[in-house]
Amino acid sequence: MIRIRRRRSPLFPLAAGALILFAGGCRKPYKGNPGPSPSMAPPAAPTSAPIGLPSALPSPDPFPSGPAGAANLCEGLVQDLAPHPMSSLAPPAVGRTTVDPEFGTRIRRITGAPSAEGASAVVKPMYSTMPAWNADESRLILWHREKGHELYDGRTYQFIRSLKLVSPSDIEDILWDPVDPDVLYYPSNYNAVPNLMRYRVSTDTSEVLKHFDICPTGDWGKLLSLGSDPMYLSWGPAKVIGLGCGATKFLYDISTGQVLGRATVSASIAPQPGATAQVAWFFDGSVYDAALRPLRKLALKNASEHSSLGRSGTTGHDLFNTVVFDAPAGGSEASDVGSLVSFDLQTAQRRVVVGIATGYPYPPSTTHVSSVAQKRPGWVAVSIVGDPRGRGLLDNELLLANVDTGTVCRVGHHRSWAGEGKWGYWAEPHAVISPTGTRILFGSDWGNGPSVDSYVVELPSYSPSSAR
């Protein structure tokens, strides 16, 4: 049987002192306006400390504040394994809702890119691994092709303004602060100067938070970035971000101004911090500590599939949630393969949540995972394309799952043709779960239509007053 899969290119394992070669991911390069010249932060801004694991890295709380992660967000939603073939449905008008005929959920359209923009009629989430909403869900960021990042009201979805950012290194390289709803961070490529920027929503201004002397200035081949497969920063109290410039890769703690760990790796990736800031992921199948020392291996044949780092609502441990197409050595397709498989980064234990072992089919193509529900740890959103006609189980579907309990609900058809249609990559849904886990943002060309727009599944658990 021939299976067609849309997936990342494989990576070679990272051994001590070795270099990795990388063929490149599926991300699109950011091409935008250079933006205004950056201003410098006040002199009190953090400065680098010696490389190495800090002696007082804050220990995370066992459970983040906010609604309990174990609360059943799937209550009242479809949880069966039967086919629900997608029926015809007209897209709602901007600001209006429609009800998914098969799954009964409310879907709200929040943008309407003018078809006159042609190939630029795309307004979509940045990426599944990056929160679209800020910490209290009062603001929302979307990306508009050829216009850049745009700010919306996080509850009414009204457009506010285009953001005055200083040449972010890529579309996805925008990180909301996990605690402060007024702040976001991004690496800038302005004049090829390696600056990490801090932007304040309230003033619509950016400032240089940190200039990295360990990176070259003026070298356009070694720009500061979050790497080719970026994920979110840690969830606090430590705010650790993974960065790279050329072969120099490192973890930086925004809270303390320390470079925690540093490595020389030729790949275009960068280390990605876990939610607790205690561990890191480097796309080679190994878990590292904050000083980038290897700790343990995960049972994965290919560690570079679409994935997202999150946190357990039961144990508080860091999680690596991923699609798995191939069984590891000694494993089997029946027991190891799935559209959502969760690995505990502290113990290396694995749980198949949506997979053959739990009654689902072999993973369809173009599957993305979002684990950034900071206030509902353990809850994960998944978008799947597969057959864009939505005829089989998982085809063209959006899922909500709790990786601690194994609860899975099917929350809608996203109706996007993605790579099977004229919009290609730009119409991949890239579903993003909200911090409270009560909404799922996604992009869609709605049946290979004249534009790609953003939509939100507002789950029964959602109310504007609760999303804070």
C-alpha cells in the first residue's frame, strides 16, 4: 500500500561534538517591510552571563494558574470513531458564525481578505506552535501576506492595526509573553544585526531587549532566528527562548539575561525550550537540559515530524506532542503510529492518543499539532488535511484532545484544500489552541475558494468573560 505523507525532512542524530546536516523544513521565508529602525531598551536591560546551567533556575509550579487542565472541554462534543462525511456549507460572512453540520460546533469567520489582492489574499495564523492570543486572550495576531502581522481584538475579533515590527526574522518568529499580555518578543534581521526585540502593544513600539555579541553583525547568511522549526518559549516564571545564528545555537533566559546553554550545529534548527524551562528539544530524538547536555532518548524513528511542546496537566512534566508515521526500532505500526502521540520529556514514556492503537486510521497527510494552552495544560488541538473532501475519519478534521486522559473530540471540518488546492502551503489550517483551551483558530481556503481567511471554533466551554 502506498501512503502519501506531507512531512518534514529527516535530521541526523546530534552526537557530542558532532554537526547535523538538515535538508530544510516546510516553513516559508518571511518577506516583509524592513520596518522602522529599532530603539534601544533602557540600560537595565539584561546582559549575557557565562555559558552554563544557572544555579538558581526557577522551578515551575506543579500546575499553572487558571482553569484545571483536567476539566473536560470535550463534554457534549462528538467523540465517536464513525465517518462523518463533510457536506456542503457556505462560508459565513465576516464576523458571523455557522454551525458545522457534522459536528455541531460553532465556527466564526474573523477575516475577509479581498479577492482583489490576488495571491496575497491570505490572512492566517502564524503557525500551530505559536500562540495567536496573548496571555489574557484580549489580543490576537494574524499574518497577512505582503502586509505582515496584524493585531485584532482577542474577543470581538475586530481589526486594530498592523504591527510596527522591525523586520522579524520569519512569519512564525513572534512570541507573546506567557504572563504579560502587553508584551511580545521577536528576533530581528534589520541590517543583519542580531537583536532580540521587545514590543509593547500599548505603545506600538519595539526596543532592543538584547544584542547578541556571540552572533555576527552584517552576515545575511547567519541571521538571528528561532530556527527553521520554531516553538514557543517556556511558560514562566523563567522565560527561555531558543535561538540560533549560523552554526551557533543557544538557549536564552529573558528573565535573567543569561545564555543557559550553547552548541555548534550546522543545521538550520535551534534548540526549543520545554514549557518548564528545565529541558529542551533539538529535533534529533534526544532530550537536553537547559545547558544543552543530553539527558535521554525518545523512541522515535523520525524526530522531525510536525510537533509541539506542551505540558501535562497531571504531572506538570514537559510533553513532546507529535504525529508519528513510522514505528521506531522494535516497535510496530499497530502500537506506535498515530496522528497524535505524546512523549513525557522527563520520563521518555509514550502515549498514543490518536492512532491505530486507539481505533483511528493511519495518520493522514498534513497534520499539525498545537500544545500552547498554557492555562489548560494537557489539552492539544490538531488539524489534519488528508482527503480535502472530508470523506473519512480524520480527513479535513479539527481535533481537541487531552493527552493526559486520552479524551478526544472531533470539533469540525476546516474545509481547506491546502496542498491539494491552488493555495498550497498558505491554506494549511495550522490550528492554534487558545491559552484557556476554549477556542481553536485555523486558516482555510473554504473549499479552494478565492482567499485564505481565519476562522475560530468557539467551543461550548468558551465565553468572553472566561477567556482571561
